[in-house]
Amino acid sequence: MTTAPKKDWLHHPLRALGISGRALVIAAPAAWLGLFFLVPLAVVFGISLSTKEFGQPPYSDLLTTEDGTVQLTLHLSNYIRVLTDPSGIYLNAFLSSIRIAAVSTFFAILIGYPMAYAIARAPDKWRNLLLMLVILPFWTSFLLRVYALSGFMRGEGVINQFLGIFGIPPLVMMQTDFAVYVGITYSYLPFFILPLYTNLVKLDQSLLEASADLGSRPWQTFISVTLPLSMPGVIAGAMLVFIPAIGEFVIPSLLGGPGTQMVGRILWDEFFSKTNWPRAAALAFVMLVVVVIPIMLMQRAQNAVVEGRR
């Protein structure tokens, strides 16, 4: 005796509605990004196209009603002021942010690559411990870590006290660009190490053995095999350091001096000190464009490296 097969829609109700499992999996993060990223971004963009008016919301003049008609008025004066400010404060802040972020990323690569390489080549019983030591700073507050750095680098701090033992005069480190470089490199170094470690630990060891069998020395094998194959990890880690470093606010405020002008500090002044929300929103969108350009260039370089490996 045979039984009739059950209808397909009883087994796959989503398929009967024309919804695939893949679309259902993507729907949750897409809804999250739309609600907490795209919608606030649209609100900020609307504010950037308005004008500052005392006692009124910053976007109250976008939609106006006159004689029964609704008019949409977009003001580009904020973007024009940001891009053509005669004092040059915004342009200097952008250039300074890019410079500080680029230098900090360079030092993160210089310090982080040997660390990631050493962890990837360490015995299996030591890898988890070494990775935990890399992640350990995240167990404490970001603000406390920056304050701890200031305790090391200030005039009577730990470093100068140690130098004083040998008769070396105290060094001026606080309220300088050097302190900002140290703070950003220290704070974002794990973001470079972790993706690079993931890339290095997956390298095919037979390629390294083949290079050694062909007579290459260890440094030649590293330059010709390991370094090219690890470039996707280097680019990914560099992006994770460079992008948040451009808009950094806490580190320049606590470790930098008055001459350390970064976009994050200018945004704070525009939003809270000057209460000029439209101009601050325009500045934020210009910074977004400035950040997107290096992201696209790095992504293109990463794709080129991957295609070259194929």
C-alpha cells in the first residue's frame, strides 16, 4: 500500500510564497543596516541640506508649505563653505586626519606583521594564548587604555621616570602628534593583527617547502612566497586601522595638542560648541566621501591581488 506524497508547500512553505532561504538569511542583517545605518544617514544628509536657525529644528526649512503647495528647498551652502572655507580649517583637518591615519596605519603594519607572522608560525599549543594576549586589551575600556597611555607619556610619567634613572632629560611626548600616533597604533593594532593572522595561518606549507627545496633562503622565501600571498590580509587589516583612525576623536583630544586638528574634533566643535548642525552634517558627509575613496582603492588592490593569485 502506497501513500500519496505530501504537497510541496507543506514541506516548504517559504518556497510556496516565493521566498528562498538565502533571501531570508540576508533579510535580517539588511533590515538591521537599513534601520540603524541608512535611515540615520538619510536624516543626517537632510540636515546637511538645511540652514541653521535659532530655536528651530535644523531641517525645518527643507519642506515648506505656501499657498497649498509643498516646496522642497535644498541648501548647498554648507558644502560650499566646507570645501571653500577661506580660513582653511576644514581642509587642514581633512589633510591632517589622512596624514595621521596613514602614518598610524604604517606603524601598525610595521609592528603588527611580525606579531601576526610569529603567532601563525607558533606551535598549536601556544597560538590560543598568544591570540588571547592580542585580544586582551579589548577587555578593558577604550577610554581607560588611552588614559593609561597618557600616564606613560606625560612629563612625570613612567617613561620619563625610567629615563631619569640614567640621567636622560625628560622627553616631551604629550600633546604632540607623536602621542597621537602611539595612541592610534596601540588602540587599533589588534584590528590589523587578527585578519592578517587568519590569512597567514591558512598558507599552504608545501609552497614554503618547495621554495626551500629549490634553494631559496628563508628571507627569499618570505619575499617571493609569503609576502605576496599575505597581501589580502595586509590590505584588510590596513583598512580596519585606517578607516576608523580618520574619524578618531578621543585619542587626539586626550593625547594631542591644540595643533592636532582632526575631523573628529572639528565635528565635535560644530555640533556642540557652535551648535551648527547643518554644517557639521555636511562635514560628516564630506568625510564619508573621503573615507570611501581609499576603501575603493584598497578593495581594488585586494581584488587585483586575488586575481593575480588565480
